[in-house]
Amino acid sequence: MATVLGIETSCDETAVGIVDHGHRVRCNLIATQFELHARYGGVVPELASRAHIERLDLLVHEALEQSGCSPEAIDAIAVTRAPGLIGSLLIGVTGAKALAWAWGKPLVGVNHIHAHATSAAIDLDHDPWPAIALVASGGHTSLYHVRDYDEISLLGSTIDDAAGEAFDKVAAILNLGYPGGPIVDRRAAGGNPEAFRFPRTMLKPPSLDFSFSGLKTAVLYQIHGPGKTTGGLEKLTPAQVDDICASFSAAVVDVLVEKTMLAVAGTGADTVVVGGGVAANSRLRTQLAERCRREGLRLHLTPLAYCTDNGAMVAALGGHLLARGHLARLDLTAAASADRS
Ligand code: KG4
Ligand code: ZN
């Protein structure tokens, strides 16, 4: 199989990866934009696209240099084409088309969430399909039935906030900084997950959809008092903040684990894979490992380096899609929504 250069610019990370045979990562470079967006408490789309323009070309050259590859050694260019911020996606897609044209290489368009769904397979020496894939990130929380790299069907997704978005919002409510997921995760390690009983919204089982907005509101009212949105934060001790982080994380993780098990039961799958930024969450990783062990299921957690947005997952999936004949033309377009991808 081929050596593929993958480009990821769907949100606030400019990322380039080079992957051999869909599984062997030669390099995985990420230029984060945290410092650019931190003062606004979230991603500012215009700033993100401009930063992608400034960084993409440099990153491609650095990736070639680091992996010791010349452009001739690259067999194809893969790029995230949907879903995401349209301005950001366009920079990556345009850059990828320019490289494909200039180097005379095939082009592959990749769905960002499918790349997260298959990222657990990157370092494996085999393809783990069929499997249930849980993708939990800042923009998406979904369950998929993955039969192959090009046979991925959606089983359920969030009807409001994504899991990562809930982490970010709770961190903002607690004034802990941005992006909130890793900070809440660290604070949760020192807290009691049973200190507060936050709601686990399961919707109507066997629905495989998710809802996290009620949980976020429950945290808000726990801090400020019922129906209030200010005034309570300064009364919290650091230990209480840790307890809120731990109890909130426990509620999110319980729902993610239960719904994943529901998807397993509904499909008869014996393998679970997990990807997306929230797949880096320590409690989610330990709870899923424990549950899958008890249920006799194989579990592949995405390695931490490939949980948040990265180019390696795009290059890896691009390699598998290329092998299955999914080539894009130079009129490839970006799409903000997954529906049109
Ligand atoms: O996959 P990703 O980089 O971007 C999207 O496709 O959305 O995910 C970013 C999200 C953010 O919401 C971030 O707070 C969350 O993943 N995240 C975490 C952790 N690390 C990143 N959430 C919980 N625990 C973590 N350790
Ligand atoms: Zn992502």
C-alpha cells in the first residue's frame, strides 16, 4: 500500500501526517492555534482560516523533511473535506489540490469523523473491522458501525452539545481555561466522582443518540444555585471544583459507555474502537477498558497522539480509501456539513 500525505484543517489545528500502508506513521505534525483563540474562549473561524494559510505550506515542508520523504516518494495526497468550519476546510482542500496537481499525485477526500472513527486502527498490524466506533470530540459525539474503511454507517449522534463541547463549557463555567477537556480531566483526577449526582441523559433506549446540554445546565445550577447563572463560583473551594470536575466527567463517561454497549448489543459486534478528542479522557479510557473486559469485547483505544485532530488519521484513512479506489478529482469541494460529504 501507498505512502500518503494527509492534511487536516477542519477546525483550529493545522496538521500534516505522512503514513505508510495505512498503519505506519512516519510523521504527525500539528500546529495548534490554542493561544490564538484562548482569549475568546472558543475558536474564531476567521482567525483559524488565516492561521491555516500561514502555516500549511511550512508544515508540509517540515513533514517531508522530518520523514525523509521527497515529493516523489509520496503516492497520494489525502485531505479532510468535511465536516468542519468551511473557511478552514477550504484552505486544506485548496492546498491539497495544489500539491496533487503540482506533484502529479492522486487526491483523496476524507470525512473528518470517519477519520476519528478509524484512528484506533493506525498503530495496529491488522484492520479491526467490523466494530462499533465511538467518536467523541469537540464538534461530534456519534456511534458508528464500521464494516470497512469505506463502509461506515451512523447509528446515533448528539442532538445538542457534543461531549467535548460540554467539557469545554463546564471548564468555562468554572473559569478553568480553554480548551477545557484536558483541564477538567486533570482536575477530576483529584476529585470524588460521587460527590454530586449529575443527570445521565439516556434519551429513550434503544436510541443511540446523545444529549449533554441538560448535564451542562445541572453543573451551572449546582455552582450558582437553582435557576441562577452567576454568583456561586467564588464560594467554591479548589477541592469542590475538583469534585465537580470528577462528578461531571463521571456523568459524561457513564452515558458514553452505556450507549456504546447498547450499540454493541444491537449489532452483535465484538469489537469497540474509540476516537476523537474526548477519547483522550482518562476516565473514559479506564471505564471502557473495564467494561469491555467484563463483557468479553475487544477494545482498541486510539493512541493519545491521534485522539485530537491530526494529519496522521487523515493520511491513514486516505491510504485505505485509495486502496479501495476512492479517488477525488481536482474539482473536489469542501463541505461544512457531513450530510453533503
Ligand atoms: O477531535 P478534536 O480535536 O476536535 C474536534 O473534531 O472537535 O476534539 C477536541 C475536543 C475538545 O472539546 C477538548 O476539550 C476535548 O476534545 N478533549 C478532552 C480531552 N482532551 C481533549 N475532553 C475530555 N478529556 C480530555 N482529556
Ligand atoms: Zn476532530
